[in-house]
Amino acid sequence: MAIITGVALDHQDFLGDSREAIALEKIGIARAGKAVVVAEPDMPLPARKALASLGAIVYLIGEAFGFEPLAGEEGLPSIQWRYWLRQPGAPVEAIQRRGGLAFPGLRGKIQLRNAAAAMTAIECLQSRLPVAMGAVRRGLLETELAGRFQVIPGPPDLVLDVAHNPEAAKVLATNLGQLAFAHTQHGVLGMMADKDMTGVLAPLVRLISRWYLTPLDNPRSASPDEIRQVLLALGVKADMIESFENPHTAYAAARKNATESDRIVAFGSFLTVADVLKDLGRTA
């Protein structure tokens, strides 16, 4: 079986220059008569039609499976959610539900979508690879993934995220908005020149006050000056932008300037996050 988690504008040189073209490339993983779990809620219609003509058994989020956050007590935020599944072609009354599930250990509301897709994959494989519900519940709680909105408590708190396309940047901005208040957010940023830098940075300029720009050890890396020009065009003041030789010195400067009530956000590339993790004595 296969899983398609999302369709976004990224790696256009290989996948195509539109969501429709990229979706058609991604469904190439599907096979006739085999299950394919599609966690993209806005799957382009041409790809949906192609999946149907291929003869794959399609589990589409919102139609065949989904999730529902459960209401918290007395106005408190929800801490549990419910998963539901309807086998393709089955009537509505045949929906299966599993409630009282803990939120995934990975942060961000989008992780409910990812968790629901993973649970659907498990359901598809139960005859070959049975997984007990107790193991699923434990897995939800214990899941960790370095660099995927990874929050390392401070002070100052540090957020690591490999976001490098507009969709991922919007998710990062949403997740930052759901964290506890920080007086100032410092952004350590290095990214590739062939990415949509404006699309990535636009959702974050209202959240990050001070910027620490760095090149990456890769021939595709954007220079700090290239990133600086994008930030200036988005309205960031010049005196809020600094340039450094590498992620190590950029992160060191952010730590020096950040107070206990601030937050550092390192993002833009797997390489940015990996270098900061290395400074911390961790691995990606």
C-alpha cells in the first residue's frame, strides 16, 4: 500500500510547475488493486480521476477516513481526538470510530491529519501486519521526529523546523502562533536559492522580529544578500537583519541576543536544522 501525505509546490524541476502536475507525478506510487491513502484534503481532480482509472483502492481523507478533535471540559482545549474510517464503497452507517486518542507527540494540528493517515495505513495492512490498538496509542504519544516543529525548551526556547516551501511555512507560522507568548522571536535562516523564498518568508515576517541569515554548505544555497533582498521587499527593516558566515555563527548570535522570554526559530532547510542540532550535540 502507499501513502500520499500532501501536494504542494516544491521540487518543481522534477515534479512540475503546478499542483495538478505534481499530484499526477505523486500518484505514480499507486498500483491497481492496492490501497493508497491520500491525506491531501484538496487533491486535484485530474489526479483523483487518474487514481480511479488506475483501479487503486483509494482511501481519501474526508471521504474514507478522517479525524475529529474532542471537545475539552469547561472550555479547556481538547487533549483527545477521534479517528474514523469508512471502507471505500461502504455505506455511511458502516463508519468505524476509535475515540479517546491522545494527541500525537509531534506538535501542530496538522499532525492529526498525519496520524489519521498512518492509522488508515495500519488498518489496510492488518491482515498481513497486525498492530494492536495499545501499540497505536503508545506510538501516538511517543513519536518523535527531529526538525519537524521540534521544540527544545530553553531559556530561550528553540524551535527547529525544516520548512522550505510555502505550504510548510504556513504550517510553521500557524504552529508558532499556538505556542506560549515570546517577547521576541529570532529567526536563524538558511535556504536554497531555487526555493520560493518570497512564498516561504511571507507568512513568517509578522512573527519573527530579528533575522540571522546564513549560507549553507551546498552549491544551491542562497546567499545572505539574496535572502535579505526578499525580506526587505516584504517590509522587514534593514536594521533587523544580520548576515553570518555559517549556521553556527548565526545561531550563536541569536543565542547571545535572545533573552529568557524570547524564542529562536531555526528553519529554511534540512541543512540549517542539522547544523543547529550539531551545535547542540544532537543529530537529525
